[in-house]
Amino acid sequence: MFPTFGNCDVRSVEHFSKVTIGAWVNKMLQTKVKRGSKFKDMSTETLRRLHGLLSSVLKEAVVAEPPLRHRNPCDLTRLPRNDDWGISDDESSDDMEFMTSEEVAGLVQCFPRPSDRMLVRTAFGSGLRWGEISALAARHARNPRTGEYELRVTSAPA
């Protein structure tokens, strides 16, 4: 936000308007960010969070005593839909592939520690997301009968 709004006055309707916020959103949609070794488009989720931060600053200006501005121009801004979670069309879930049992067995053999092998099997067999599986502890698992295993998943940490 700094290059665009760093020297702006929060009271100015010229600096902060529907037009200037909309232009900033469009500029941010074209911004490339580094993810790993690649540069990709900024995700809509990141843009929404930045817009939310800017909106909260301008909201405080509206509710200040005395008010520094009459309205929050962020309330007038249309943001892109957030249905792709940063996945581009060439990485869409339509091309998603799942490992077979045989592939998982081959992967399990690559891990020397039994706990690591169990993690791979649990991830494959349960379908849990990383946040859920990494929150598991020994007390969440039980073995009621030979060859049967149960997991109790309460919640994933936020």
C-alpha cells in the first residue's frame, strides 16, 4: 500500500476516493509476487486482506472525533471473486491427480522412521488436510481391534 498511499492525506477525497481505490485494486491485480522460486499473480485472498486493512484505516477516520472524513471509499469498491484461492487456470483442480495405494506404498518405503511412514499412511487413508493432521497427537488415535484404527479430529488450529 505504501507506494500508492504512503504520502496521502486520509482526509483528502482526492487521495482516497472510489476512483483511486479502484485504480489501486486494478494495479494490485497485476502485481507479481514471489512464491517459492516463481513469480505469480497476487492472489485475490491477499488483495482482499490488504483492502480490508486499508478499509479499517479509513473507517477509523470516519468514526474519529471529530470525523476526518465523511465516508469510507473502500465500501464502494468491487473486489474480485475469491473462488480460486490463488490457483491459476493452468493449475486448476480439474487436472488434480490422486496417488494410488501402490504409489503410497512406494512412498512409505522411502521413509526410515516408523512415525514418518505412519504419517504418510494416515494422510492418504484419512484425507485430512495438513492443519488437521499436524494437530493430531497420540491421544487422538486408537486401535480398537487388530487392523482397525480410529482418529478423533476435533479441530485444526487456525
